[in-house]
Amino acid sequence: MENSILGIPTLPAFFSIFLLIYLFAYFVVFRNWGPKHRPEASSCLISLAHGPTAAIMSMYSILHSHKAPTFASPNDTFQNTILEFSIAYFFLDLLHYLFFFPSDVLFILHHLATLYVFTTCRYVVHHGAYAILVLLFLAEITSGCQNVWTLASYRRADSPAAAKLYDFLSPRFYVFYSVFRGFLGPLFMFKLGLFYASGAAEPKIPRWAWVSWMVVILIAIGLSILWVLNLWIDWHRNKVQKKET
């Protein structure tokens, strides 16, 4: 049965909401920003609308499951709603990258892979959302801080306040991100991989599905670790350079 909001299917409803936020950001909030940072900042705003909300909804779903769930449990209505909420966001942000930054292949592939996992879980397999939402929580819990940090980075050259905020947030955000993406994420991925490899998910989650999901998850977590590692290296290098000058 299709979920709906006021009679409107949730997926197009969520997409419309994110689109309105994006357009408001682009034409109102960031209208005076430069041609490069204006669309990037607009993307950050829809990410701010998605990330913390998705994290809260995912945690609520995880903590308030009516039955003791497994990683292969059938998706319930609320879990499907969260998946649709995230599908709407990632699809719009994918369009954003295709239109403004078509050469940013890594982000485009990331969004396509994420959409693959969410859509197959929601519309094809109909099982396994519990595990996907744990991963969504671990990924999006850092989103609010990351987007504020990103917006500050765009303005730090022009605004002393933004530069100060960026410098303040950087090490704290890196620690926050490292804990969730660099430690808890891989730990949960390992636990999930053991469950899938044991065969406990089959036939509810076909092998092609869980294997492909694990490949996407493994690559995503690996890239996240490399990204934050590079940030730590740059931060340390800049700190050393400041001491030397």
C-alpha cells in the first residue's frame, strides 16, 4: 500500500518539499552569493532539511519497533516513509549535481548508489529497512554539523565570523564524523555482514540484494574514512604551518 500525505503519495510530496526548499534557498537565502557557492549552499540547505530529520526519524523507528526486529524483518509503514523521504532528497540532490556539477562524478555515483539501496529496499525487496535505517542514522547524525561547517567554509574568505566558526567547528566536526563514520559505521557494517553471510537473511532478502548493498556500504564507508582522514591531515598541516609562522 502506498503511503500518502493528505492524499498525496509521500515520495512526490517529499520531493516537492525539498524542491521548494532548494528554490527558496537559491532565489532568496543565497541570492547574493557567487555563482559557484550559490548552488552549493542551496544543496546544503536541503541537506540540513534532510539529514537531522532523517536521523531523528530513523532513531525513533529503531527504538520504537513493535516487534523485535532482525536485519531481515519486513519493512513497516514508517520505515518505508523514511526511505521515501531520503529517496526524495537524494534524487533532488542528484539532479542538482547533474545540472550544476556534472563533472563531480564521485558525488553523482554516491547518490546513484544510495538511491539504488533505498529504492530496492523500499520497492523491490520490502525487507531489511531496519538495518538500512541504522546506517542512515549513523550517516546523517553528522549532517547538521557538516552542513554548517561547509557553509562557513564557503564564506570564511569574506567573513571573519564565518572563518572563526569554521576554525571552531573543524576539529570538533572531524571528531564527531570520525566516531560515527570511521568507527561505529564500520562496526555495524561488520555485524551486518556477518548476519548476511550466515544466510539468515535469505530468502527474504535475496543474495543479489544483500551482496550489492554490502558493496555499496563498504565503498561508502571507505570513502568517508578517506575523506575525513584527508581533513585531519590538512588540519594538522595548517596547524603546524601556523606555529612556524
